[in-house]
Amino acid sequence: MTGNSLFEPFKLGELTLANRVVMAPLTRNRAGNGFVPGDLAAEYYAQRASAGLIVSEATQISQQGQGYQDTPGIYSQAQIDGWRKVTDAVHGKGGRIFLQLWHVGRVSHVDLQENGAAPVAPSAIRAETQTFVNNGFADVSEPRALELNEIPGIVNDFRKAAANAVSAGFDGVEIHGANGYLLDQFAKDGSNVRTDAYGGSVENRSRLMLEVAAAVAEEIGAGRTGVRISPVSPFNGVSSSDPQAQFDHIVDGLDALGVAYIHVVEGATGGPRDAAPFDFGSLRKRFRNAYIANNGYDLELATRSLGEGKADLFAFGRPFIANPDLVDRLKTNAPLAHLNPATLYGGGAAGYTDYPAIGG
């Protein structure tokens, strides 16, 4: 295969993508009152619509699911209407966009929760991480363990959020099962010490992620459903004593459901790809549909991995922030612009919609 194979169309579930380059979800903390994406968000995503697929920033399925200041939701009509402006803008440029569905679990703060309630988690174990709240970084709050009778409500919140995403015009949704958020917290035994049907064995710790995927696939169709996982990433303080067995089982379950793709963070999120021993090829072999590879990919690595059959699609994260025309820059091997870290989170147009395309 040549490097140009990255830029050929690809069939993903019910969709045909223009190329194999995926814009990874990128939290930007710019949703306004009511956690509603605004006109700037529509402009931002439309600028990047040349990606084969955009996966939106993580979007909370409920107020309980919020973990950071000014992140958007998908549980109110105002939020649905705000996201409709985004999807219309992206589709107007010929792009495809999925909404990433998020429940952060224990990675939250009482100031973000209704009536100052404790964040929820599989077990009452505080995460060793911080969140962005009240215009600054703070340690996350002590969580409480979800009661068994509360778990069906979490599954239903994901289901309703998926339906709302389709109402907002999204082409599909990505379930966030990675990076130390709620579904990942249940999957990994460093954060899950439950002794009921959702803890203990590999099968039990996988249960919530697979129940959510099944509910979403039933609601909007498996061909519109993707799942993001990060088997060995320690992000947000999670750990697993048996990641290979755990995620082989999860991927077997996702394959049985027929979801459109798995989006796999290979290694530590935003860190070394060889952070811990893991056979990602095992996941690739177990899953019949599309494999999106994520973490540290550039043109050279993506081209080589595609040629070796290791993945179907390749997610690029931060390079999309300063390079709205990233696909064209990769295609022509043009230099990439660098982002301004001071404008990553929060604010307005600066560092959000004002990065120019080449020649812009």
C-alpha cells in the first residue's frame, strides 16, 4: 500500500467515509450556559470536516456524568438544538460526525454535581487525578459506590443520549469506555472492588460496558455505534491486573453485538505506546468490523500500520487543533502548525477557530 491509501474512501457501518483519517475527540471546555455548544463549535467542527470521520468532544449523558467545567451535554432539548447547528455545519461541508457519549464517574467534583452530591463510581475509591472546575484545576471529590439498583438508570441514560444524538443529526455515537471514566472504572480492578454482578471476574467487570453498548446498538443500530477503549492506559488513576483477558473479553462481546468500530488507545493516553505489555493485534483479530488506532500516530506510522493490516482507520487528536486542514497537510506532506497550550481549554475563538488553513 502507498501512503495515498490513507486518503481513499472507507466503508464504516452504514457510512462511506472520504478517507481513513479520524479526528479524535478533544475536550475544549467551550460550552456555554446550560452546557450547550454554540455557533463557535459549529464553525470549529465545520473547519475540520475534511476528516473522514469526526468524533466530537466527550459529551455528558446527564448532569451526574459531567466531570469538567463547560463541557457540553446531550440530555436537554437546548443541547440537542445546539448540536444540530454543529451537525448541519459539518454535513454542509460533506463531513461525517459521531458524538462521543460520556459519563465520567469518579472523575468529577461536588461543585459540578446536582446539589453538591458526591460523584458516583463502581467503588468508593477516590481517583488520583484532578479536574478543571471553577476556572482552575482541583483534586477530584471522594466518590460513592453506585447501588446495584442505580445501574439500569446509567444504561438508560446512555440509551437516551444516543437517541438524542440521532435527533441532533449525528451520523452515530461513540461510547466512551476509555481513559479512566465510568465504564473503564468498572472494567478495571484497580477501581472496581465490587462483589456483586458488576465486580470480581472479568465477565462481571465487563458487564456494564457491554450492557451500554447493547442498549445503544438496539436504540440507534449497531452500524451507528462505536466504542472507545484504552486497555493499558493509567489515565485518571485506573489500573488493571489482567488487561489482556479483560479486553479480549470486552472485544469479543462488542464483536458479537456487531458494533461498527472499536477505537483503541494503544498504550498510555497521550504518552508512550509501549507503556505496558499488551497484544493489540489480539483485539484486531477478534473484531470483524473497523479498528481505529489511536495514540501517537503520524503519517509515517499510520501508513506503515495500514500497509501491515494493523488497523483500518487512524485517529489524530491534537494535530487537528492547530491544523483544521490536517488531511490536506498530510496528503501533501506539508508542515504542521503547533497549537497554543494556553488556549486549549476554555475561552472563545482564540486558539479555537482562528487557526488558519495553509494559504489562509
